[in-house]
Amino acid sequence: MITSFIGLRYLRSTGFAKVVTWFSFLGIALGVATLIIVTSVMNGFKTELLDKIVGMNGHIEISTYGDTGIRDYDKIRNVIQKNKNLQSVIATVDKQTVLLTSNNARGIIVNGMSREDFAQKKLISSNIKGGNISSFHGSVVFIGTRLAETMALKLGDSIRCLIPDGLITAFGTVPKEEEFKIAGIFEAGMNDYDKNVILMPLDTAQDFFNMNGAISKFELFVKDGVPVNNVTSELLKAVPTNLKILDWQHADAGIFHAVVVEKNVMSLILSIIILVAAFNIISGLTMLTSNKTRDIAILRTVGMTRSSILKIFLYIGTTIGVLGTSLGLALGIAISLNVEKIKNFLEKFTNSELFSEEIYFLSQLPVKINPTEVLLIAVFSLLMCFLATIYPAKKASSLNPVDALRF
């Protein structure tokens, strides 16, 4: 087609207009790629954070309003388990202690649970790096990999745990201290958990913390696809009124709201890159129109219509948009799929930490590419490029050949 042929010739034209055209092309590609990378990382961060938090604490938590603990928990557990939308119900002791070694001390959280419940907590039981779940009984503990590194501990070592209000004597309450053997090391993949939590058999934890057979809370895991709000409403009618029910959407709402807001703000800011590139298309095509004024006049003189001239410049702008968007899609998806490798390379090259586990909670940079968002980014880019082409294209088609040839 003659219009596309002339459009390609004009795209290969020399001069400053060509430089602007190249900047437009690269700007669109970089804008699209950056948007895809940022949205993919933020999606991955949100999904991974949700999986880790829910995987460790459950979708729903049932506890008492005070610190008295839940007694006769087997009866209450039977009532809870009648709900068919629940995948598992885990009874836990959740207390704080001081972990003591030969040369170190650290405040730590103890999660006490039965071996059967431990096996159901897949985030941890399926990520045991040392030891075996069969040894989870008696005076033993399982610790996280980060805690083992920080405290220089290994499988088979002994640790001491101290609580300030452990023993009641005639002279008052004195601290209680017991020794436990490290029977397993796990890696949940969440730095805060791997560094600050130890697991202990339920009966051992109850005795150590003087719980008198009580537990701190129930952790409930809902079946896939079942709305958590519906299950919470059903449980409110079934469990005793002296128990508090809290789902993850309320317990950790601030974290996920912050992630969503940050993603939206970042996407809005990075969209400006595409808008700037679109304005460059306007500048480039406007300069190209000025440079090709006589050519356009000659084309009009030999019989080419205004609509054909319009199509030539629409073709040029659209081609820049399609090629830039395509390159941006390829770059964005390729970098997103290899972002962890790129991060590791940059950390070695710059000798610095780009993704701190202490700040971002996770041990590696997560990525989740959302096809719908990628499609929306591509459509947005193409639409901006097309709209940017309309003004210079109309200007070129409205040139009067007589006035253009007069100079």
C-alpha cells in the first residue's frame, strides 16, 4: 500500500526528527517494560506475603480476650471442626521467652503445637532443612535457619529458655529456666519468622509456661475458594461468646493496604514515562511535517487525498507505538522472569544489599506476572501513541499545496 510505503520512507528520514523519533521509541519501550516489572514485583510481593502470613498464622484466629488461655479446648475444637469449609484447625501455645546459649541471649516467640498439627502446617513441615518431624516430642525444639545462623546453632545443640514469672515460691515468683535440644531446623522463607520463632511440642510448651493444659489460640485454615468472611460469620454463631475471632483481613489489613497503595502510586508515576514518550511522538511528527512540507504538497498535487496524507502520518506514529510497546513487553517479561538472578548479579557487582530481608520480610524477591495487567499496559501505551499521532497527522493533511510550493 502506497501510504505504508511512504510512511516507512519517512521513518528512515534523517535529521533531528529522526533523533526525536528514536527517543520516542525507546521511551515507550522503557516505560512499558518498567511498568510490567514494577507491577509484577508488587503482585509477587503481595501474593508471597499473603501466603507466608496465612501459612504461618492461618486465615482465622480464635483466642480469649485476656491472657487466661482456652481451657477444655478439645470440646471447642470439636465444635469448630464441624464447619465443613475448614481445612484444618491447629491448637497452639503462643508465648514469649528468652533463648540462652553459652555466649548469647535473645528474646524469642515459642509456638507450641502437637506433632499432628505441625504436620498440617505445610509452610513449615514441608520446609524442614534438618531433622525429622518424627522427633517432635519431649524436651525438643525446632528453630528457623536465620535464628540458627544468628545464634551459631546447629542440629543436636542444646539451648536454654527462660521465663521471668515461672516458679512461685515462698519468697515470690522466680524465673524458670529449662533446657531443650534442637531436633530440627526449618526455613519458612519469611525472615521475621525464621529468625524469631521456635516450635515446641504442645504438652512441653504447656508445662514450661505453666498453662495447666490450656492453649493460647486456635489457628484455622480455610479451604481454597471459600470466602473467609463467610466462615467467620458462621463461627461467631458456633463458638462461645467469651472467645475472640479475628481473620487475616483485619489482623494484617494495614500491611496489604500499604502494598496496594504503593503499587498504584508507582504505576501512576511510571505511566508518566509513556506520556512523555507520547509527547515526543507529537514533537517528532510535527518536525517531520515541517521538513516534508514540499513532499506533501507534491503528493497532493499528483492526486493524493487528504485522508491518504492523514493515513501516512497515522501509520508512522502507530508504527513507533507498536514497535516500542512490543519491545517493552519483551523486555518487561524477560526481566520479570529473571529478576532474582539480576538482583543477585547487581548485589555482587555493587557489593551492596538491594533487597534486605529484615526490611521486606521475605528471603527473595518475588514476582508474579498478571496477564490482564500486562494487556492493560500494552493497550494504554498503544492508545497514548495513537492519540499523540492525531494532531500532527491532521496538521499534515490540512496543508495547502499551493502555499507549500510557493516558498
